[in-house]
Amino acid sequence: MDQYIIKGGNPLVGEVEIGGAKNAALAILAAAIMTDDTVRLENLPDVNDINVLLEAIGGIGAKVERVDRHTAVINGSTIGDISVDYEYIKKIRASYYLLGALLGKYKKAEVPLPGGCNIGSRPIDLHLKGFRALGATVDIKYGAIVASAPNGLHGTHIFMDTVSVGATINIMMAASMAKGNTIIENAAKEPHVVDTANFLNSMGANIKGAGTDVIRIRGVETLHSTTYSIVPDMIEAGTYMFAAAATRGDILIKNVIPKHLEAITAKLEEIGCEVEEFDDAVRVISAKKLRRTHVKTLPYPGYPTDMQPQIAVTLALATGTSIVTESIFENRFKYADELTRMGASVKVEGNTAIIDGVEKLTGARVSAPDLRAGAALVIAGLAAEGITIVDDIVYIQRGYEDFEGKLRSLGAEIERVTSEKEIQKFKLRIG
Ligand SMILES: CC(=O)N[C@H]1[C@@H](OP(=O)(O)OP(=O)(O)OC[C@H]2O[C@@H](n3ccc(=O)[nH]c3=O)[C@H](O)[C@@H]2O)O[C@H](CO)[C@@H](O)[C@@H]1O
Ligand SMILES: C=C(OP(=O)(O)O)C(=O)O
């Protein structure tokens, strides 16, 4: 099992290039099979979740060619099977997007119930309610969702009880190929919702209002070929922004859309960092002393839940008491005990973490409980005095391309290791 070993204490300084957004790319990859024409996708991140979904798409018969690390060409005309049965696909959250894509195109789909990070109970009732409202019958059989609409899908008016990224995108995909008009109210407004709508429109769909809370979709019969480049990953960018803050560094984060980072930028400025915005880059210059703040996760444009552990780790090193409230997922503080082992003072009560800032963290052996918490523990290790070992980095590999390589280019002392021998070698090397 891969681990990271980190010698902390170096301020991260330099430039880093951000890749395509994992959570946009996953939806767009699924949507790419909705046409029988060839689709070329650029700026795909080379991360495990993407590679699993590409294999699953190939597994149902689509032609998938990985032109280079960040480009794939997909042709869905050869799909022979609407039943996705791939042992890894159930482990990723975004497997549910194949449901909307296959149901929209073929009016039937069979997809295993999704997995993803264990950050809460993560129901998919809103997705299924949406498909049913479009005229599909949906059952759960033997661990899979089985959906079919023998008489076709029909446009309708859907009000989302809860703002859900996945359900908004899934319903939008299916409704793109329904008969008539669909209105989704209380829709999610995340950049990946907009990116998926833009992608579908580039294939001939008729979607208006993505990025607002009312999305209007006029169904079309067929979709056509396109070439599309995935939007930059705001969560990868935000992670490096907090890595700069926590290590008292200075990082220029390139290939980003600064507008998408506003909630993150606002918090960094509140705690005393300087954030310079450029057309497609942001520079974060940390402060000698970081200040406390309060933060509550909210749907976009609020502060993202996927950035909650990263800010918490940084606040663990700020002066004073901070309160972090998680309002999206009920189980997203599993890193708190690990952080405490590094000397942080974090008390979790329900959906709130109360963090009393400490002068310094000290290295320890910790385990990544999920993707973003794993990345946050790496940031903690980089800021801490001494050696930190992060176990279970398979979670981090789900969503960060070449995390250790990018961090090393910023001056971090971090290695990916697989054995005790390699750990000893690292320790000897760094003295
Ligand atoms: C692959 C992907 O893009 N994952 C992202 C997606 O997850 P995901 O699509 O799973 O998250 P949602 O936006 O759907 O979840 C938001 C809230 O709605 C609830 N809910 C959701 C669906 C449903 O049918 N019923 C229901 O009650 C969830 O429990 C949660 O409390 O958005 C989350 C919120 O920004 C991010 O943390 C995840 O990184
Ligand atoms: C929680 C995340 O991913 P998933 O929804 O795929 O588990 C994430 O990207 O932070």
C-alpha cells in the first residue's frame, strides 16, 4: 500500500499548474457516450477515478482511446450493453452519471449503486425521483439501479428538495434527450454543473440557466460530435492555496478561474493571507501569523465542503479559536483525531469542529480517511515539525494528479513509498 513520507517545515514557494476538474470530467465522460459520433475530451486529469470511469465506458462497448495523459477520444456508437458491471465502478461516486447518460440515450440503464468517499450517508433518492418524474421506472435490484422508460422520457417540472450536484447533473443529462421541456428548480450551481451543460450544448443539447438555480432544458433527439476542454479544478487549486497558507509559503497557482475560487480567497484574506488575482492564476502569500475565523460549508457559491479539511488544518495553526461547520455531509471530520495526534487542538461536536490554534504541529503517523481529508493531512505534514507518514493515500490518488511531484516542485520534501525500507532510505537521506 502506498504511503507518503514527509519532512515538514519548508514553506512552499513557486508555481504550480492546475489540471482539469475531476468532478466535471467524470460527468462529462459519462455524457460523452450519449452521441454515436466521436467526442474528443481535453484537459482530463490523470487520476484514478477518471481512469476507472474510462475503463467502465470501454467495458460497455464504447471505443475509448487515450491519446495522451490528458486527452481521450470516445465513441459511444459501439455500446452493446446498458448494464454496467465493472468491479471498480461501484467504488466511485460518479458511476451514477452513467445512469443519466444511458437512460437519456437508450431509455434504459443498469448501474451498480455508487460508492465514493465515506463522508456521510450519501443517498441518491433525488436522482431517482428525477428519473421517475421524467417517466422512467426505477428499481433497485441485486445492488444495482435498474431504470427504463420504454415509452421514452418526457420533459417535466422538477423541484429539488435539497441542492444536489450529482442529481442536478444526472437529471440534466437524461432530460437533454427527453421529449419536450424540463425545468429543474433549486438546481446546484457549481462550476462542474455549468461545465457539463456547456459540454452537452456543444454536442447539440439545448440547456439554459446552468449556474443559476433554474435550469431549462429543451430535449433533442440526437447529440453530435464535439471537442471539449474540461474546466480547471477549483478544489485542486484551493488545496494548493491552503498549502501555501499553512506552510507560510508563497505559491502562484496557474490555470485557474479566479471567480470559482472567490469563497476560498475570501477566507484566506480573512485569516491574514494576501491573494493576488490574475486572469487565469492566483498567488497566495501567507502571513507570519494566521488569524482565526469561522467557516460554514455551503453549496456553490458558498464555501465548498470539498475544501473543509484543508481550511481546518490551516486554522489549527492560526492564533485563536476557529469554528468550522460542515453543513453538507455528516461524516467529514474523520481527520480530526489524526490531526490531534499531530498536536492540533480540535474538538468535534456534531457538525461543528472547534479548533484552538497551536504554535506548531509535530509529525506523526496518520491515515487518510478520505480524499480531501487525506490531502489536508499532507498539508499538515508539510507544515509540521519533523516526519509525518500518511497511510492509505489511495484516497488521495482518486483526485490529485501527481500530488507529490507538484508539491516537490514547490520545495516540499515528500516521497511516495511502499515499504519500510523506502521509509528508512528517506529518513537517512534527509538526515
Ligand atoms: C463526484 C462528485 O462530483 N462528487 C461531489 C458531489 O457529490 P454528490 O453529488 O454526492 O453530492 P450532492 O451535491 O448530491 O450532495 C449534497 C447533499 O445532498 C444530499 N443528497 C444528495 C443526493 C440525493 O439524492 N439525496 C440527498 O439527500 C447529500 O446527502 C448531501 O447532503 O458534490 C459534493 C457537494 O459539493 C462534493 O462534496 C463531491 O465531491
Ligand atoms: C468527495 C469527493 O468525491 P466523491 O464524491 O467522488 O466521493 C471529492 O471529490 O471531494
